[in-house]
Amino acid sequence: MSEPTDLDALRRLMPPPTAGGSTIDWTALDASWGKPFPPDYRRYMELYGAGALRNYLSIGLPEPKVPLERAPRDGMVIETATAEADWETEEKTPELEGTSPVLITWGADANADMLCWDASDDDPARWPVVVYQRNGSLWSRYDCGMVEFLVRNCRAEWPENPLGCEFLWGVSEVTFQAR
């Protein structure tokens, strides 16, 4: 994964907000989840922060891992619990059959597709993206980081669209609305 190059490509596709991204206490977040977050995600948050791509794909601020009853509605903790529940009951592509990933959800789209990491590896720079496409009821794995996944999706570089709608598939520019 060539993360700086991917971030440069994303900047060209989707100019960051002029106000910049978010300041995040990564030490506290890493401690609450028991592992550090990927470096490309950290840089993405510094540059963009929370927001929506084309008013379709939402990427929220990372939040500390707390018990579900104390977690903010529609945040990372709740979305991760939803992904874990769906993992148990939904179909998977062949490379995912029989696996037990450690899921952390980093994005969700207007079709209720979930974009997660498989955080099983000790090195967060090696966490692949795992997508649950709700319309197809299928989990798929993409061996790249979050930023590379976004760039390749916008450029339509996958054999087929990983998401349930065409809003970010094969586009030359993307609008970003900060939250």
C-alpha cells in the first residue's frame, strides 16, 4: 500500500475542506480499542475529518470503544456491533469463508453498506477493507487500506462496484461535505 501516493490521488479526486480535518486524541482511541488505527485513516482524518462523500458515503469521527449502551447512536461502536452481527448471518466471498475477522467499521453509505477493516493483523497498515454490500447480502475483502479503497472505487478499478450504488463508481471528482 503506497499510502502517501493514495492520499495525493484522493486529494485530486476530492479536494479537502478549507477548514481542514479533525484533531483526534489517537492515544486514547488506540487504548480504548486495544490497537492503533491505520496510518492512512489517521492522515485522512487530519486532512478531511468526518463527513460525507457525494452525500452518499459517511465517514464519521473515530470514537472510543465503550459498552454499547453508552455508545453514540450511528457511531463507530454501534456500526461495528451491527457489522459483527451481520458477519454471523450473511454470505461471504470464497476468500472470507471460514474466517473470523476482527471488524471495525469506518464508513457506511446511503444503501446501508458497511465499510470495515479486518483488524486481525498486529500492523494496522496491513488491515484490509471488508465491505458488506447490503443489496447483494455479501461480504467481500479488498486487500488495501481505506484511502486506496476510496481512490480505486472512484476510478472503477475493481472488477465490479463494491458498493450498492454508482455514486462513487468511476467518477472523476467527488464533493466532500464536512460534518
